[in-house]
Amino acid sequence: MSAISLSAVTKRFGSSEIIRGVDLTVNVGERHALIGPNGAGKSTLFNLISGQFRPTSGQISLNGRRSDRESPETIARRGVARSFQITSLFARLTVFDTVRLGVMANHGVRFCFWRTAASQRAVTNDVLALLEDVNLLHRASVLAGELPYSEQRALELAVTLALRPEIILLDEPTAGMSVEEAAQTVALVRRLTAGRTLLVVEHDMDVVFSLCDRISVLVHGQIIATGAPDEIAKDGRVNEAYLGKGLH
């Protein structure tokens, strides 16, 4: 069974057709990249999958169940988590409290005065484990807004994982990073998404080729190629779409 399936999906905004008949399959447990030039429609496609937009036509299914008429909240409860291209953290919350919000949502716990000690311990233990996973345990008391950019992205990944998702959508997780920071982030994503389905939008071809099992190329709202990294690197249509940049 596929984790993500799009069939003949289109999206129009007024008279502008941004997504034009996309067919896309991401297998369960696969790391799949979505690449394409600026303006190709990658973020729009992410918004369609995560429920922020509804398709004009076509069908989207997640883990075998149709999802294109469901709200983002319903899709999230079904085990789909997404990070955004631009960081969206609460700058005045500590690292610990930022992750705790996500963990509490997963536990079905809200702020109240009568929480049991056991529920508080369970939340705290999960938060500490996630912070250790993303190498931020030593930064637990730091305000999220004071973290360097690469650590903010790691914190966003912890919040994403707090929901224990089966499907993870990452939008340009290494954007704005140095080569060293990007390599560390790739290693972190590879380790923490093991056994989960990952769909990632990324412009850095070194990141894409080292991280992903398969790649789909979106150009002018259409998928022009899907295949393993070595197949995509040799595809003439892909090289033409990128003007020969980054794929040799």
C-alpha cells in the first residue's frame, strides 16, 4: 500500500492552474524527494497533501484512505506531520516548552491544575527523549528565538516528531544552512525518519541524492520524471528543466 497517492490532481487559483494533473505515489517507509525550479508548484502540492488547500479536481489518499476533503487537523490526527520552509516557532518559549506543547497534544493533555503526576512524568519523559534525539537536550532552557538557525530547524523536527507521525513532510529542511550544517541535518533526518515515510522538498541536490530513495521532478505544475537518484541525474528532461545545473 502506498503512503501517499495523488491521482490526476489539479489546483487552480482563479484562472491560473498551478498543479496540472499530478500523479504521484510515495511508498510506505520510503524517503522521497520532490524537486523542481522555483515556481514549479512544490509548496502548493505540499499544501494539498497536508490539507491546507483542497484540489480543484483529482484525488489524494494517505495510507489507502482518501484525504482531499479533510481538514489539516484531521489529517494531522491521522499521522501526518509537516514542517514549513520558514521557521514558525514561538520565540519566547523555551526549547523544552516548545516540544512539550507537541507532546501534550499527542498525549491528549491540556494545561490544567489537576493533571496527574503520572501524566506529567510521561510528557516530561517524552520531551527529554525527543530533545536528546535532536541533540538539543543541553539547550532545553534556552528560548527558541535565541537558537541559531540550524538548531531552530532541529527543534522544529522535534516538534514534528512529537506527534509520532507515520508520514513526515519536510519543506526545505536545509535551506540557509552551511555545508556542514546541512550534512548534520541530513544525518539527523535520516536517523529520525527511519521506518517512517518521508516526502521532502529540497533544492540542494547533494542533500537529495544522499538522503532519498526516489525523486520526483515537478515542472510547471506537472511531474516530468520519477526515479532513483542515478536515473534522475541522467534524465535529459530533468537536466533541461534545471538548465543543466546541479544534476551532473
